[in-house]
Amino acid sequence: MDTPAQKIENDISQIVSHARELLEVTADATEQHVKEVRDRLSGALDGGRSLIRRFKDRASSGTHACDLAMHENPYLATGVAVGVGALIGYLAVRGSRHCER
């Protein structure tokens, strides 16, 4: 089963594949407008690829930092997780009581 991130990556890869195919099909087109659109599409694909690479790098470094912080402060991480869980539980119970009225 794909995670949401994998699904997004697959969708983006499919879009890029279709766009590259469109560029190949219109390679012989001579109209100036078609050439301008092809150039913009090619630039957008390159920019998108760069953006995805930066996003992956940031997500990876964020994950690494979170993992490192949890290993350095396991009790604090556990306490925060318990506190957040308790808060969510309190709000859920309070919300369900409010709905019964």
C-alpha cells in the first residue's frame, strides 16, 4: 500500500512522463507559439524537478533531526507524546459530550 508521499511522487512522475511525451510529439512543430509553450513547459519541468529534490532533502533532514532529538531526549519525547495524547483524548471526550446535548 502506497503512503501519501509515495502516491504524490507517483502522480508527479506520471505528469512529468506525459509532459515529456508531449514535448517529444511536438518537437517537429514549427509555429512560434508552440515553441514558446514547449520552452515554458520544459522550464517548468526542470523547476519542478528541482523543487521536488529540495523538498525531499528538507523532509529527510527534518526526519533525521526529529529522530536525533528523540534519541537524545527519550523521556522528554515520551512526555510530550503522552501530553499531546491526553489533550487530544480530553478534547475528543469533551466534544462527544457536547454533541449529546
